[in-house]
Amino acid sequence: MSERLQPGDTAPAFTLPDADGNEVSLAAHKGRKVIVYFYPTAMTPGCTKQACDFTDNLAVLATAGYDVIGVSPDKPEKLAKFREKEHLKVTLVSDPDKETLTAYGAYGEKKLYGKTVTGVIRSTVVVDEDGKVERAFYNVKATGHVAKIIKDLGI
């Protein structure tokens, strides 16, 4: 089981390909707050709801100084199809080796329909301007999560 991040921890650095194959790194966002969210797989109902909620609230989050990056083990080609199909505006990156997912505590054992399985744990980590974890949410629900983040952050 990967260790969960706590407020004050240094957010693990990452550089991952986006839906177009361009590299996206956490370091490139230094000086801005970043909401990094982890989801199991593109084009499934829960993950679509969550990505659409982030897209619908992107302007509000950006105005408050937050960038949003979605991370899944999907390949960039699938992320591009997901983005086009759902008209997503959030940055989606691919972590097929699950190294970033694991570093953020978003990959490991979880309950799925009453069974213990190993997979992506739907999680969100808010990183401050200095690269430190401001908040970490694990085992979140896809529906209503973005509204909860906005409320918790006082936006």
C-alpha cells in the first residue's frame, strides 16, 4: 500500500505526457496552486462526471489561482479521445507505469463492490505555490467532489 500524503509534505515531482504527448510537469506550475486529481480510467461514468465537473468549474478555480491536472494510467491517445468526446478543458496526463499514482498514495488496495482489489484510488491533492501539499483527499466520490473542494478551499 502506498503511503498517503499529508498537509506539509513536499508534493512528489512528476513529468508526464498529456493527451497530445506534450510533457507536463508539476515544476512548471511553481508559483501557482495546483489541484492534482487521480482517477481510474477515462470514459467511464464516474470519471466522466468528475472531469466534466472540473471543466465546468475551471474558470472559477483559475480565477482563484488554481491549475487542474487529471492523472490516470490511460495512454495519451485514450485521453485525447476522452477530451474530444466530453469537450474537456482540464489538462489530462498519462501515468501508465503508475509511478506518480503510487508516489501520491493514489494507487494500491481499495474496496470495489465489497472485494479488495489493487487499483487507482480516486484522490485529489492540492499543492501550494511552493510545491507543498496543502490538502489531500482520498477515496473521494466522483459526484459532488469538485463542489466540496471549492467549498473547502473557500473559493
